[in-house]
Amino acid sequence: MLEQLFKPKSIAIVGASSDSLKVGNIILRNITSSFSGKIYPVNNKNLEISGYTAYKNLRDIKDQVDLVVIVVPRDAVPGVMEDAAAIKAGAAIIITSGFKETDQHGAELEDKIMATARENNIRVLGPNTIGLITPEVNATFAFADVKKGKAAIVAQSGGLGVYMLNWAQESNVGISYFISLGNQADVDETDALQFLSSDVETRAVFSYLEGVSSGDKFLSVIPDVTKRKPVIFLKGGIGKTGAAAVKTHTASVAGSIDIFRAAVRTVGGIFVDNIEDMLNLAKIVLSSEPVTGDILIITNSGGHGVLATDAIDTEGLKEIELPDRIKQQLLSVIPAQSTSRNPIDLSGDADYTRYNNALGIVKDLDCTKIVIVQSLPMVTCSDVAKAVVNYRGKGVIGITMGLDQNAAAKLLDSVSVPSFIFPEDAIKSIKYMVERPEPIKKIRTADPIRKAADLVKGKTYLRDFEAMELMEIYGIRTPLYAMAESVDEAQSRSDTVGYPFVMKISPDTPVHKTDVKGVIMDVEKDMVSQAFTELNYKRVIMQQQISGAEIFVGGINDPVFGPAIVVGIGGVYMEVIKSLSYGICPVSEDEAYRMIKESKILDMLRARNSNYDVNATVSAISKISNMFIDLNVKEMDINPLIVNEKGAFAVDVRIVL
């Protein structure tokens, strides 16, 4: 049925108007100027609109109508949907706003509309949308003139969507599809992206989302989309989810943006930080230039070359070493005062010929060639742009800086060679592209170990000794420990742990023990009684005191994407340092390795020639993610998971079921 939404052969506009200032007229004009199929204006006051016969209602139309565009007051929309069902329309775009995004009455109206749509197999875009643009029709109340191109835009914000449309027009990029999602009462972001994945005219998709309708659907479908073409995601609404739930550390550090970023990485999408990054990345994604993370700089300004080199280092990319044969050839091109190395400094008196000759020498190197020009009296940006154009397809990117930089950029854009004003923007965009992740499909099948299922049955929170037992069931090591509920028990059982040990309170409900002074370190044999008395608690845990790197491993059940794991540098300052990485459960060992690398844990484990067990860390994180799914955990944190040469040990564990 999406075919009738995206590729209709006939369209009815309910609320079409003869008043040029009304949305119903703008949409009608846009449709009549772009659509070659049958058009049916519907307005109960006019017999004719813009030369087309107008109908009082949809039921008066005797021909087949594929798509109904609705632009009437919200209280009239349910009746229009019933009319659409009566004439067996296949799809509807509801431009009208004022539904669930406004008030309870609006929400009730939306429910009524969607009940009719579902009963009659009508696919709905919106409500509260600015419409849809396809290669065959502009059914929006945005501007009529839209350049056709290879970029598709999917946006939940109408205003931001229009801005992106304007950008596509002004930058000469052009669009294949523009889909304004609105409230997503039916057609959602996943439906739109899935449809676009099969469109041969669309090279890449740029999406602005404020939320995902169904996390499970997104995680299941989008990996197949990103295998076909790049999908770039920008998210609005980055407030934290569940920030009020502070039973574990995890809830206080896991924001919705963090989990969304992890989900995008899982499905193979590219997550950008802001709209500027998205528009810069588009220049590379939609170009004809192959790019790699190995970069060569050619410039007439040593300072700009240094700044570009700094950016390469900052973004973690690589400045290539020139082969000896290339160095030798360059000696015939560069001035005597320059050195044949990367960056290649052609000097301030470089002209078109010097740039062109240098590019000719390096053109076949397997790298990205960033060509920087600072306009001077002896060379213009346009001169160098013409030289760059000679080597399009060889991984060239132009950085044009100076008086005629805009004209040079237009020249490069016209032949799909990326152009930037600043090298830092180009290098950051390259990083986004070359670090595009491989899509992963998550298979979430709960398969709890019988002993673990029995242990958690009927509980909402695990006490220390239960959490330690659960860790061991899942193959996650713990330090030696013993429990005590009296001074006598503490004294009699302390020898089994060994000295010195840590004595901690063992509560029945979640609590941050250090916050309530519930931890005593370095307890020796003669200190057991005093330590127990000082803690003044009904039950304590005596735990082998081990040293090593302290890691935080947490889990949260996100309301959209479900179980997710967060790892970072642990200890008492974990929430201050916040060197964190997120993953959607289940987390494979490969993903766990990437997470400890991203969060700087790997650097900590290898610091100062430490031989701390990286493999045990990776294995523990993966096992914990499986346990999270198996046991339907709500929140969890292990802080710390101490890693040393002997392995990874869960030291303090809080689990809310």
C-alpha cells in the first residue's frame, strides 16, 4: 500500500482552496505544477478551482483515488477518513495539525482516524506533516521549485525539513524524496527508510528524528537498509530518559541520546552531532570521490597545512608517508625551499600549473587528497578548482579559501567533487564516512540458566550474596567473600576470605554504599569486631581486597530500544569522568572490545605496560549483556569490575529486576 502513497496515479486534495494564501491552495498549486496524473480538488464551496472541477466530498469522485491529501480543520478529519475508506483510497497525507501533539481531544481524534485507516488498509502519513515530495509530485506546502537529485530527506520536524530542502536547492545537491513524518501515527521512520532503500535514484538518506516509533522494528529493519546505502541520522530532543530513577548509577548516566547513538551504530547508520556536520558530510556521501582515512595534503600555505595536520590527528585519521619515488618526482615541481613530504607545500607563489603537476604525480596514490588553496595575486581559488577537476574520481577534495572561494566551490560542486571552506570540516566529514559501522542484527532470545532463573524468581532486587552467586552462574568471577549478621559470625568467617579485606554493608534494597559510609577498606584480623560495630548494620559482606583497574559496567532497559549496556572507567568518580560507551544487548565480544576502546578502558588496561586481562574484560561485558536479556533486568551496575593480570572480578553489584 505504500506504493499508493509514494507513487500515486491519482490524487484528491480535500480542503483545496482558491485563496492563494491558504495551505490548501499552496498544496494544490504544488501538485498541479508537478504531477501528471489525475487531480481532484475537494471543496464544498467551489465548483471549480484553478481550472479543475471541484467536488463537494470524496464520495462524489467516481474514479479510483490512490492518495488523499487532507487539509481541513481537525474535527473534520475523521469524517474525511471515512469518506476515503468509502471510495477505497489507498493512502492519505494528513497535513492538519492539532492532534496528539496538542491535547487530549486531539489524541482522541487521532485514535479515531487511525482506527478507520487500519480497518480499511489505508496507509497514513502524518498527521501534522508538511507533506511529501517524490520524483513525480510535490505534495507539500513548501516551495514549489525543487531540484531533483540523489539525496532523500526524512524529517520529523517540518521546519527543519524545509531548511534541509532549501539547502538541497541552494547547494545544487537536489533531492529524490522528501518525507515529513509528522506524528507518525502510521508511516514511521523505519517504513520510510525501508522504502527508500529500494529506490534506485536515492544514493543516501539524511534523517532528522526526535524519537523512534518502535525500537524493535528499527533494530530489525534498518540493518538491511544501511547495507544498501548510507543513512545519516541527526537527533533532536536529547534530554535524559529515566533520569529520576537513581537506584543504580546507570540511570543517572544513560541519556536517550546515548542509547540512540548506540542503536544507530548497531544498525550501521552514521550518527552526526549537528546539522552542520550533516550538511558537510553530504558533500562527501553524494560525491563521486572515494575517500579513505589515509590523507595527503597539498597546499600553498604552510599554516593551513599545519591546521589540517592537527585536524587529522584530532580525528584519529592518518597522514600518509609519501613513497620515495613520489618524493623524487615532486622535486621537479616544488620550489627549492620546500621539502617533498606530506603536507606538500607548493609555496605561496604556486599557480595552476604547479598544482596540476603535483596532482598528476600523486593522483594514483590510494589515499584522500585534500587540496587547499589560499587565494593570492598569483593564483585564485577558481584556478586551483580547475586543476582539481582534472583529477576527479581520484579521491580529491577541494578546500577553497579566499576572495573567489564561493565561485570555486560552485565549480567543484557542479562535477560532484566535495568542496569546503575549512580543512577541519572536510577531515571531520571523512572520519564520519570511513568509520561507518557494519550493520548488526540483534537476536534477542531469552535463554536463562535454570539456576539463575530460580535465584531471581519473585524478587525485585538482589542482595549482595545473591548478586555474587548470579555472577558466578554466568561465568563472571567474583572476589572471595563471606556474609555475616553478627560480630561472632564476622570473626569466625573472616579467615576464609583472607586479610586484608573489605567490609561493606549488605542492604535489602539498592543503595550507594560509599554515599552512606557503608564501606571499610584494609580490614585486618584484629579489626573485624571494630569494623562490624562501626558499620552498625544488620548484615555485612566481607570481601577479598584486590587491586587493579576499576571499570563500570551498567545496564538499563531503555523504553524505546530495550536492554542496553554502558561501560566506562569506574570507581567513585565514574559519574564525574563519564568516559562511557554504550551498546545494544546482546553485545558480542567484538562489540565489547570496541566499547572498551571507545571509553578509554583499553588505554587504562594497557597503561604503563600493565598486563591486565583484556580478554576477560571483553568476555565479562558480553556475558553480562546476555544475562540482562535472560533475566529481564530493569537496571544494573557493577562498580567496580576490577581487572588485573588474573582476570576480571565483579566486586560490587546492584541489580533491579
